[in-house]
Amino acid sequence: MPGQPITMRVQKHPVSAPHGSAIYELNSFHFGPAAEKRVYIQASLHADEVPGMLVAQFLRRRLTALEAAGKLRAEIVLVPAANPIGLSQAVHGAPFGRFDLRTGANFNRAFKHVAAELKQTLEGELGDDAAANVRIIRRHARAALAGWKPADDAETLKKTLLELAIGADIVLDLHCDNEAVLHIYSGTPLAAAIAPLSALMQSHATLLTTASGGEPFDEACSRLWWELAQHFAERHPIPAACVAATIELRGERDVSEQLAEADANAILRYLTLNGMLELESADENPFPSPLCAATALEAVQPLLAPQAGVLLYRKALGERVEAGSVIAELIDPVSGESSQVRAGTAGVFFARSAFRHVLRGMNIGKIAGRTAFREGQLLSL
């Protein structure tokens, strides 16, 4: 009825095929008016990464209150548990949500990248109006996704998530690392747009690239814009219309109400800066100073174990290190022989392994350096 307040809507999305061996369903929560402005936030695409699911609970409470107060200026879509398949998996009693047990595939890889298809279908469709071009591109992107024929439940899940997110102005994908300080992944063309988010979230490393390899979710939403802008550069204006980021909410065990509430509040402040909602005056705290400047993902040094053994860290997470600094030591439990793992670059030691006995070649940490030296597949498995 006219005059009634807008209330949150729940949409249920079937993931499983009829007569499948299991039944999976994805739930999305839609707040605010159905408007041209749109925000998409999902948690725990890697289903055993729990912090994002708790952050989503605080977001849901705040968004419900803001919606009731008429403070939302965009449609905000929240998916608090983005991987019902992974949530159902366990190995010997331990949750296992990063890889699909049926195929071994990473749930955050192989998302459909529609830019190549759109370079063809958009010929003759675009003009000189950048805003109109955005609307046309989003329509073509949705059509490209509609034509995707998933081969299994995991692909159906990926298609569903992309269909929810592809038309959004802001896309935030909430993850966590094994053990880590908070860090963010995003696109190089989005550096200025991501900087306030990095400061608000108090990111220790904000890592940018134009293509990380593996087709993760956030790039499936954002990368098409700068690739199309480059392709049509001499003919049509195309802005970077989707600001997408993967936010790594520290480590797997960093699950607390205090952290989750602070993270949710920081995300809401970022949405306020972008005109998506209005926060109460009580939330107008001084803007925090950033903890880091953005650096290239190509400058991240993975640290690999040179031998099997007991792992002892000599540097703390978040610590700034110099090239040659001893980051960790490995001790063979039988022979007592040890070896040191040293930084090959100066930077921030931002992530490490939660295991304390590792095998040779295992990744035991990451340093966000300042000078790019890698290419190709830049993400861990």
C-alpha cells in the first residue's frame, strides 16, 4: 500500500538441480528501495572462513534499523552465507569450505568473465553518454550471464552470485586468511575509490592489480569495466562503474563480536561516503588515518618452507620488515637441523600459516613489498 515503509525482502535461490543427490539453497537479503544505485555484500564464499558471516549479522541489524528510519539511498543486497555447498562439507570432523570436495576446485576461482563477449555484443550499442553506456553495459552483462549453462551445483552457485552482483556500484566480498592482519585486494584502476575503505577498515596491506589470475569473484564484477574502457577508448566513454574489493578480515580464528561490529561499522561508513545511506550523527567519528599506502599485488612475496619441520615465527603479523630479515625458523624434530626463512623484499609481513609443523614447499607467509616482480597467477590456491 502507498505510504508503507520499505522492509527487507528475502530471496531464496535454488542451487541444486532437480533430482540431485543434495539440496542447496542460497539466501539473499535486500534492503532499501529498488534504485539505480546498488550495493552487494557477501560473506564466506570460502565457507570455512567464518569472520565475514559474523560481520554480516551486524550489518543486517544496522541495515534493518537504517531502512526503518528511511536512511537508505540505494538497494543493498546482503548474502550472509555465500556458499551453502561449502557449509555442508567436512573432512574427518573439520569444516572444509575452500574447495569443492567433488572436483577439488577453489570456490573463488573460475567465475565467468564476460568482457570478451561484451566487446562483440556492444558494437554499435554505445554512445557519448557515459551514464547511458553504464546502463547498456549492465544490461548486456546480465544477458551474458543468463546464457551461462552451469555444468554442476558449484557453477550454478557462481552464476547466482554473479547475477546478484553484476549490476552493483559497490561489491564487497568478505573473506579471511589463515592467520593475518586485515588486508584488501582490489583493482589498480580503483585505487582512489578503495583508499577510503582501506583507511576505514584499517587495512595493513591494500593490494592492487589489473588481473590476478584465476578469475576470482571480485574481478568478475569489476575488471570488465576497465577492459571495456580500454577496448572502446577512442569511441565511447566508459567509467569504472563497479568498485569491487575482497576484504580479508584477519585470520580464521579472529571471530569476535567486538571485531565484527567494528568491521560492520567501517563498511557502513564507507557506504555513507559513497551516498548509499545516511548514518546517525552518533557515527560521525573522526576519519581514521590509513595504516598503509596501496601496493601492487605483483609485489607480494610468498614465503615457502625450505624444509619440513617445526615452524617458529620470528616476526609478528603486521610488522614492517627489511630484505634479509629472518621471518621464521624451521627445526627438524628428529635431527634438530634448522633453517631460516628470510624476507626477499622490504614490506609488511601481513599473513602466515596457522600450522606449526609444515612440509617443504608449503606457503608459510606473505610480505607486501613495494616493487613488482611477479606475474601470472598471483593468488594462492
